[in-house]
Amino acid sequence: MGGNTMMLLFLFSCTEDPQIQEVYQSPVAPTNSVLDMATIESRIQAAFEKGLPSPITLRNLYGSFLSQRESWCPHMENPDSSNWHGVWFDDCSTLDGYSFWGTALFFEFTDPDWTIEAMASYELVDPQGFTFIGGGEYELDVVPNQSWFFRVGGTFTYDPYGGWFSERGEASLFWDAVFTDGVMQGRLDGGVGFSDIEFYFDGVVVDDAVCDGLPQGAVMIRDESGFWFSLELSDCRACGQMMWNGEEQGELCLGTQLQETILYWRAEIEAGPE
């Protein structure tokens, strides 16, 4: 009996202390100061005026630097390369004052379809001392009069370009469109960030034959508070109720600005490569 008692005491003495169960609290509701609708609307307007990233803009900016390369700087993987397409890895400066540090891959084909594939991890410095920082990838596939697709992912900054390029923002955007007898049907997904506001597009649809081409679908918005708000564009309206936790916070309008951005992308595509 005494042995059994000692054994029980030993077992209980080795038992771990009971753990206190952590209670997770529900999200704290945004304060009134956070929900300054006028401020949020002005930030949305400013963001769209700065523009959303485009693979063609990135392609043209990258080309403006690489077209200044020397045969030895940056060193291309293909030593016989006579243009700025291909792969390079280097840390060098040209006689004209352009500096290249890092690595990049860029391929482009324009016949019969227009295809771009690019990967970036570099810092390119122009003779004025401005740095083009690229970290990410972008892609474009255009079949004339049939379809076009692009994606932009990562961070790309270059102050002289202004707009989104001076924001140090991030992007993970996907655009996919088809054409039938000149009528476009497209879908936008993914996110893009600015210094004071972020957007996430979830199946935003654009159809030339519906709602006069006005984008329709779900948009998530996050301001400096860190809260994500949702906005549904529907019924052929450019505005919708901003929602948080199932509660209406006020009406916001961004459909027209988003439509103008998509029209700008379309004009770039139709203009073709420089």
C-alpha cells in the first residue's frame, strides 16, 4: 500500500502545471477617425491618378536603361547579344554613367503574337543618380484581336516616373481578357499597394457590351488603419457601400477611375511595342 501511495505522489508531482487557455478577442471596430470617408475617397482618387502598374510601362523603363549598355556592361549570358534582350548578372558602370547591379531576365517576341517574360532583381542607376529598383516579375501575352493577359508581381520603384513608381508599393495583379468581334470581356484579380492605401480586386469583370464597360465586382480596400473594408460594384453603378464586419460604412465611388485605368492599359496594348 505504501508503495502504491509513493507511486501516485510521484506521478502527480511530474504532472505539468495546467495551461491557461488563451481567449481570442474579436477584432476591434474601426474608430470614427479611421472612417473619415472624405479622406479615404481622396486617397482612392489620388491612387488612381498615380496609375496602376503595367507590364508595358515596366518593359519600356527597363529598355530605356538596357539600351544604354556597353558590350561589356552589363555582361549578357549570351556574349553575342547585340540588344537588351536576354539574361545578365553584373555589377558595373558604363562610360556614360549608367550603373547595373544585380540580375535580370527579359525576353520578348512580337511575331506573330506579342509576348514578354521578365524577372528582376536589380538596381539600375542613371547618370543623374536616380535608381530604378526592380524586384519581381511581369508577363504579357497578346494575341491580336483575340486575347491578352498580363501579370505584374513585386516592387518596382523609380522616382522620375512618379505615380506608383515613386510609392515603394507592391503589386500582384492579374488581368485576362478576350475579344469577340472587337468586344472585350476582361477580368481583374489581385492587389496593388500605395503608401497610404491598398486595393485587392476579386473577380472584377469588365464587358464592353454590359454596363457601358463599367467594372463590376468585389474590391477590398485597406487604409493606414490596417483594416480591410469591402466594396461591391454592381447594378451597373460606379459606386457601392463600403462594408466592415457586415456593417455599412458609407458610399464610395471608384468604378469610373478603375475603368479609365483599364482603358489606359488597352491603349498601351493596341499601340504595340515601342
